[in-house]
Amino acid sequence: MDAFALALGLVFNFETLLTIFLAAVFGLFVGAIPGLTATMATALLVPITFYMAPIPAIAAIISCTAMAITAGDLPGTLLRIPGTPASAAYVEDSYRLAQNGKAGLAIGIGVVGSVLGGLFGFLFLLFTAPMLAKAALGFSSFEYFWLAALGLSCAALISSGGLVKGALALLLGLFIAQVGMDPLTATPRFTFGNLELMGGISFIPIMIGMFAVSEVMRAGRRAMAEVPQMNLKNPFEGTLAALWKYRKNQVRGSIIGSLLGALPGVGGDLAAWITYSLAKRTSKEPEKFGKGHPEGLVEAGATNNAALSASWIPAMVFGIPGDAVTAIAVGVLVMKGLDPGPTLMTLHPQNFYAVMIVFAIANILMLPLGWVAAKSARWIFEVPRALLNAAILLFCIVGSYSINNSMFGVWVMLAAGVVAYVLEARMIAIAPIILGIVLGPLVETNFTTSMMIADGNLLGFFGRPVAAVFGVLTLLIWGVAIFQTIRRLIWRDDTHGTARQLPSQP
Amino acid sequence: MTLLKTLAGALALSVLAIAPAAAQYPDHAINLIVPWAAGGGTDATGRIIATLLEKELGQPINVINRTGGGGIVGHTEISYSPPDGYTLGVITTELSMYHWTGVSPLNYENYEPIALFNADPEAVFVRTDGPSIEDLLSEIRANPGSVKASGANLGGMAHLGWAGVLVTNEIDPAAAPWVPSEGASASLQLLASGAINVVTTTMPDARPMVDAGEVKPLIVAANERVAAAPDVPTAEEALGNKWAAYAWRGIAAPKGLPEDVKTRLSEAMAKVVESQEFKDFMAQRNFGIDYRDAAGFASFMQEADASIGQALQAVGLAK
């Protein structure tokens, strides 16, 4: 534990703590602006870290990222613009809560749930990091394929309109993911010779358009008045009660997040979707999901931040970063002489522990900063809806332009908005479309890779122990879903179509 | 007269207003397109170049990972961007191959080379408990198709490096099939998880995994041993047949860059490559520095194009 004491010394000094605080405030601002991402916040911070000592430099990156990702839930809650692919899983619930006058509660659950999830992830990783990293390295394309397929089946569960509409929406998302070049052989698909289409359709303009623009179109027609907000003195009121009520979800979300987050490139985005669906599946009142119910919010929020800490493990232990943010962080680590790799753990364990402690501090900092953000959030609801709509549209345009610095993203965003408006008017949920876009390339790449390795033999997907377990599990879930649908169809014929909801019992 | 004076004054003013703007390239942020995923070697070197170039040019440089299609998406975007100096790109080895394998008409003539900054030989890796190079090749001879290799995209330098090892030892490249992946990180993960048997990539890309005791290098496809791993034999030393395959990286702009902008960028790159920070970074990550200026880079790519074309034809990958 000497290393741990050394690590405490490295973190608890004025310079490091001040850096953590300033970076957190910076991350809060960037993350809270719709369309600007945690990746962008981190990239902007890198040049500044060159003038810092190693630990403050990496602390700045960590606290900025953690805060930006949590703050990304703010525009989701207030304006229905999700900040990350993960937060698209539960944006419907948090936004409906805010529309019911409980923005404080929604933000409170998001923030406090994230903090608890993040702290859980910290404790969990403190003891299991090397093992977890080793386990993550045992995952090949076969296991990834089943995980991604399992993620796809969440579509049916997160869709409020039922299995068939959920599947349709998912297919639309998978189709959008097809546009561009085949990830392995570079064959152009649905590009019509257009260079912009060759690069594929980025999910951020789609996400912004489908959630925010469609809502602007609806709200604009209704010319809705302001939403009265409850509990302006203590915006977090009711948060702890909600978290206690759903403590099982909180713990389960944190554990699953910590485990899945450690899988490079897959974990972070996927974990929140899986736990949100799990929450709905095991809930006593699944019909409330997607209409402003805190249960899924608690679980997915906790997952999100637990996965965030875990996603650093493969990057630090094996130099395999899972996403753009950790890749930037690996660059900073190297620049500062803290080479990622096993030596980070063996030769300089104090540095490794220091990084983990910074995670814990950044998570705790979210409480006061999140409280201030929630308190100021009510201003949003005092702005007349017409003006607010104009502002939202402006953010949508800036956000989708900034993805590739081209107008193409803006057109995609507007088209997606119109499509989503029509679909939602027909009770087809948007979330499965986003899920399809995020998971489409993962499913495809891992399927093709696996088929090449297995010489085209489909049984190869069951040839490795872990893959076999995942495979059987996924097929069972699908089988049950199909069986229930058929049973319901037959049953509905008998009772003249009274059953329209998905049955709640598995 | 007054009118003339006013006009002349306005003209002078506008000239004054325009002249410094034109002279002071760059006056706003520059995008640096990296055609490969975040976290790989190209991304890492691209990011360090971006930060150092930022200091030289005094404008922010945004690194944009435009991945997909074995680097074709990013490379294409670099070549199609407006040649105003505000879109640059890191171009890589694969550029010499696209037109030979017929996947894209792109070649070095679509770019304005600025500077080559890195060249590294491909090395062959197996799991730490894996076979020696001799045993590996006999296994491939005995059971064609049983050994799967990966490293990057189909027809890329890693693939060519592996195919070259086979061909120079009189083995049909189809006997140890290539599994394309999104890059070295993904391939190393496949190797470590036991899904495949061989990865060819450069030393720096595999170093954390070598340090972790997960994988080990067998041979390096180079003319001489590399400083980063002096005890790893060259292909010629281990197998008696000469084979060298270098992966390279350089900075380029779209064709048609104004001469003054090109000069400004070339000078800035020369300083970047000379800087201690760059040297330290490259040494830390075991990247080989191979600097050539704009003219040198152009002739380097021309030579690489010809020799890689011959190699691709030899292994039957050229169309």
C-alpha cells in the first residue's frame, strides 16, 4: 500500500486539485453545450497539458472527460438532445421527467447516480484492474459479435411501440449504418458516387436531428407554454429517495458497467443500452418506461459512469484504447513519460493509483457542479418556447456542422429530424434507430472477421467457451421473444385484438 | 478629384486589409485528417505532429480521424479537400497499394507531399507460447489454411509484409489466409484472445503487448535489425531469404497547394522533425524517424509505388 500513499501525495496537492477543478468546470461547459462532445473537450485540452507536470496533465484529461460525459445528459434532459450514444438510451425518460416539471429530479438522478456508479467503478477497478484487463484481452471477434447481437436485441425492449415497430426502427438504423464503405474490404455501398456518403453517415447529426429537431417541430406546432418546475430551492429533492427505491438497479448497473466498460471499443456505448433494457425487463412497471420513469434512468446512468472508468483499463494496461478520448489520453500519458503498458502497473504503481484517485475526485466534484447546473436549469423553462426552439435549432446546426466541419452534417440532421417526426407520429420509437447506427458496424465487422477466421463455418460462433455461452444466451432471448410474439398473435385472434402492449413477464 | 481620391484611398485600404491576410497563412484553424483509427501508430504520430506544428504555425490544428475502407476514406478526403493549406493529412504506406490492387484509383500523384517523417519495418508476432518461425512455416506447409494471420486491411503493408515472408519461402500466400481488421490494435486483440495465430505489424504498434508478455516478435522484415529490438533477427538472418517491407507515414496536402503555403508548411515540418520533443516522442514509442523534405518525399513515394507494385504482382494481389 506504499504506492497508494505515494499516489495520495501526488494527487492531494494544490496544483493537481486546482487543475482537476478547472478542467471539471471546462468539461461541464463543453459537455452541456448540445452537439459538442467529450472528445472535443479533451482534444481542446491537450495542448494545455504540455505545460503541466505528468499527474496534473492526466488529471485534467480525466476530470474534463468525466464531467463532459455527465454534463452531456443536461441538454438531453432539458432539450432532448442526447450528448452521447449511451445517453440516447434513456433520454426519453429524463426529458419526459423534465417536461412533467421534474427537471431537478431527472438531473439529480443522472448526477448522483453517475457519481455512485463512478465511485463503485473506482473501488471495483482498484482491486480488479489487472485481472479485468487480462479478461478483456481474451475477447475475440466471436465474443464481440454476440455482445453486439445481444445489444441489438435491446431494441425490442427499449421501443415503447412494441416488438415489431422496435425491430423496424432498428432495421432503419442498421440500414443507415450500411451507407459508406464496407469496414473491411472498402467496397462502397449506397454512396451513389458521393464522396460525403463514402465517409458514412455520422450518428451525431442523426441523433441530434431525430431527437431535438423532431421535438422542435412538434413543440413549435403546439406553441406550448412554459413548464412549471417544482422545488427550485433544492433541485435534487427526491433524488435520494428514488435512488434508494431503485438501489438494486443502481448496484446492478454499476457492476455491468464496470465489466462491459473494460472491453475496448464496445463497452462504453453498449453498456447503458443493455442495462436500460434489463431494467425494463425486470421492472414491475415496464409500461412506464420511456414516459418519464426514473428506474431505467438510475440503472443506465450508473452504468454509464462505471463504464467510463473501466474503459481506461485496457488503454493503460495494454495500450489498446477503446475510443477517441482514451486514445488522446494514451497520447498524453506517453508524452509525460507514463508509458501505457504493464510497466505502468509494476514499475510505477503510484501513477496508476493516482489516475484512479483522480477518477474518484472527479466523480465527487460532479455533485456540487451538477447541483449548480440543475439549479440554473430552470431558466431554460422560463424562456418562451418559440425563442427556445430557435436556440435549440441553432445548437443543432452548430453541433452537426462541427462533426466534419461540413454542411453535409446539417442536411443529414434536418432530414433525420423530418423522418423522426413522421415516425414518432406513427408511434415508432427513435432510440432503436440510434442503437442500430451505433451497433451496425460492430455487428458487421465482427461477423465478417469471425467468418474469415472460421472458414465460413457458422458453428465457429460456438467454438470458444465464452462465445458459446453468449451465443446460447442471445439465441434463448430471441427465441423467447419470438415465441411470445407468436403466442400473443394467436391469443389476440381469440380476444379480438385487445393486447397491444408487449407482455411484461419474461 | 475628391471621388478619385476616395476611390484610391478605398483601394489602398482594401489592399492593406487583404495583403496581410494573404501573407499570413495560416489565419485560422487547420484540419489534419488521419485516415486510421484513434489509438493506432498513425494517430499517435499525427497527434504529436499536430501539437508541434501548431506551435510553429501559431494556429490550432484539429486532428480528425476519418477511418474506414482500409484508409481509403481518409486518403480520398485529403485528396479532394480544397488545396488552401487548411486541410492537411497524414498519408501512409497503403497509398502506394490502392491503385495496384484496384480498390481505388488514388496514388501519390493526387497529393502535394510536404514531408516524410517515419518509416518502420513490419515484424511477425505470435503469442508468447507460440511456435518459432521455422515451426510456424512448417505448420503452414503441412496444414494449409490452419494458420490465420492479421494486422490491418486487405492488401495493406502488414498483409504484404506477411505475404512476402511466405512467398520468399516458396509458400502459397493462400496457405495462411489474411483476416482483414481495422488496424494493429484490433489484430493484436484477436491474436491475444487466441482467435488467430499470427500478426504482422510494426514494432512500436505491438510494444505494449510485447512488454505485457502477451505476444513475441519472431522476425523483422528489414534490411538490418532495428534499434528498438536488437535481438530480433531479420527475415534474411532467420530464413535465408531477403525480404524487407517498410511502413511509412508522411504529411501531405491536396494537389494544387499554393507555392508559398507549401514552402511555409515544409519549413515548419523541418523544424518539427528537428525538435527535441519530436525526437523524444518517436524514441519513446520506438518509431523510426525517416525525414525527407517535399522533393525527397515525392521521389520516395515514386520508388515505393514501383517496388510495392512489383511485390503485389509477385504475391498475386495486383489487378
